[in-house]
Amino acid sequence: MEQIHWNDEAAKRKEALIKDAQELLRIKSVLDEENATAEAPLGEGVKKALDHMLELGKKDGFTVKNVGNLAGHIEFGEGEEIVGILCHVDVVPEGDGWSSDPYGAEIRDGKIFARGAIDDKGPTMAAYYAMKMVKELGVPLKKRVRMILGTDEESNWRCVDHYFKHEEMPKMGFAPDADFPIIYAEKGIADFDLVQNAEVSGETRHDAKVIEFSSGRRYNMVPDFATAALEVVEGQTELVQKFEEYKKEFALEGKCHVDRGVLVIELEGISAHGMEPDNGKNAGLYMAAFLSGLNIDEKAKNYFKFVAENLNGDSRGRTFGIAYSDEITGDLTINTGILSYSAENGGRLGLNMRYPVTTDLDKTMESLKEAIGKNRFKVENFSNSNPHHVDEDDFLIRTLKKVYEEQTGEKAELLSIGGGTYARSLKSGVAFGPLFPGRPDIAHQKDEYIIIEDMLKATAIYGQAILELAR
């Protein structure tokens, strides 16, 4: 067979790839259950993005299928076995502080800026064009190649759960939704709430009563904004002065204003992906720490003191007595993604815990419940996705190592991550790109982007990988 120059093949399709990536990125595909319908169970935007990809596949001569409006696939090739490429078209909310329209897909300095550019619409389009290249080259395959498109990856994975109840499970596959070279291990991911027992023994004298406090939208994002409303009994000027000093001490942005007799305090942080909370500045935790130092009502004091003492400055679970690390996947981490308190209902915390592959989860949760019980908190709404690990001698890993090394000239190191990708849906599944070594990870952050040349390079790698795995 004549040698295929994958970079040249990708370059031929550069303009079309950019155009199609921009069109997909311009769809605001954020989960919207409030406006869900039978046709769009996760919201119109998410459904529109799924339909867009399936229509593109149909136009280009692939076999396509919509699976319950929650997922779909694009397929070509022959054979019993399936090589899966697991992608998702939903995105996290855009957040604040963008330099351009988060759904404008504007090109600046060789980058496409948009929510979902690197997670996961840009990589999805790169993998799609890789399939398109292999198909157009007409090389006979012994396996089917199937791109599986999910719509709920950033939340509860209802898409892949539904998909695999109704469709075949690929024998092997990769998810273009993390880092190069190859991610062969992923931490377990548990989401749960800590709920305050709202009863208090009695009211003590206080300078301010916390009416309401909120921060964060998702378990798996570091909150970049927090707001609190206080009914100030006395010392409002001193309280505002303390806030100004606190902002200065921790290099934070924020402001105060009075609204109908209530003092509203706002604080800005820096968002980041929940798999490494220390990459961001958690506005909710900073606000909680500030409020815990004030003379506030007892119920609020109990909540904010608990948050400040157990979660602010500790993303490793040390204060809960659950810190753990292993050589495969590193540290257990805890992201405090959602914080809320009201004078009426008390306080809640939405935590995202990512734990190493060798963790004893039952023992960890027992220790956590014991620690929080002393502070009159309890666990609710627990959900879990088990850790994932593929043996380094697996055919999939050996093949992808070969491809990566041939395409880049660099050694294909095996990596582990705290993030969870669709790769964990498959027994033999790994995350494979698109982020090249040394590139900053800007997923879930403002001004998210994908570098166009990296997208082309990933397309070439995925093209060869598809051929090698399916031939």
C-alpha cells in the first residue's frame, strides 16, 4: 500500500475543517432541563448540536443513527468488530469575563475561541475529519469505525447510559477529550451533597444575619463568582472596610452595594476544571472564609465556619481524614463546586471527589461521613463513576503509542488524569488527545480556545490511528 502522508491530507481539508468546527461551536449546547421536551430531553441547544453532527455525517455519506435524542453515531467500514471514537457535543456554561462572544467561534492569533473549543467540539470535528480522510482514501477496513456522540458528558452521562442499553459496545476505542500522548488511567468520580442540619441551639447576639449566599453552577467547575446578602444590625461601615481589606489580602475582585436595606457582597474568583481545584480561585470558598470571620447569626456561623475550616485551602480531603494517593493516578481531590445557604433552609455544598484507582471507596465515604457528622452535616445525592485503567500491553495502547511516536517523533508516555472521559465506558478505552504536551489546559475556563495547527495535527494522528486500529 502506498504510504499516506497524514499531515498533507489534513492540510488539504484545513479550510473545511475550520468552517465546520466554527459552525458546531456557534451552537449553545448547554444542558437546559427546564425547557426540555420529548424531542429534546436535555434542551434545544444540545439536541441542535447532535442533529448538526448527524446531518454532517449523512451529507458526507456515512451511516448515521439518532439514539433516543440523547446520543447518536456516525459509522463507516465493514466487519464484526467496532472501533469506537467517543465524543460529546454538550458544553459547560460559558461563565463570565470572556474577551469575545463565547459562541462566536472567533479566530485570533491562530486560535478558535469558543466554549467547547477544546472540550470537546474542536476535537470531535478533528476526529470526524480523520474518519472522513480514511473513508475518502478508500483503504479497505476489517472493522467498522463508529463515532459515538454524547450529549450529557458534562453532567450525568445519561447519553452513554442510554446509548449502550440499545447499541453495540465497541471492542476498543478512544476519546479525543483530554491530553496526548495516551491516558490509560482515570480516577473515580463521585458527586454528592453535604447538607447542614439547620437547627440551632439558640440565637446569640450578632452584627449581621446572612439572608442568602450562593456560588457555583456545576460540581465539576471551580466557581468564579459568589454573592451574599446580609441584614446588617450594626457596623455596616466596618464590615465593608473589612471586605475591602480581605480582597486586597487575597488579590480578589469584588464589590458591595445596598439593595432595599440589604447589604449585597459579590466576589470574583477564577474558574477551572474540577479535576484540579488548585488551578482556580474558588469564589465561594473565599466568600465563606470571609463570612466565617464576621459576627453573624449562629446558623450561618456554623455553616461558614464548617466550610472555611474543612474545605477552604484543602482540596485533598486532609481535614476530613480521607487524603489518599497512589502511583497510578496520584492524589484524591475534592472540588467544592456548588455552595448555597439561606436563613430559611440552611446550607448545602455540592462536592466533586476524584479518587485514585486503588482507593477503597466504601472506607473513604465512611470516614467522610464520620468527620462531617461531628459538625452536624450529612451526605445526600451520592453518585459515582468507578475508576478506569487499561493494561499497557493492550493492543489499543501499543497501536496508539506507535502512531503517536511516528506522527510526532516524541515518546508516547502513558498518563493518568483526574478527569473522566467517555473512554471509561469501554473495557479497552483510552483518552487520546487533543491537548499536546506543554499546552495550557483551558477547558471550562473563560476564553477557551483550540489552536488551529494543533487541531490539524490531531486530525492527522487520528487518521492514522483509525486506519491502524481498523485495518
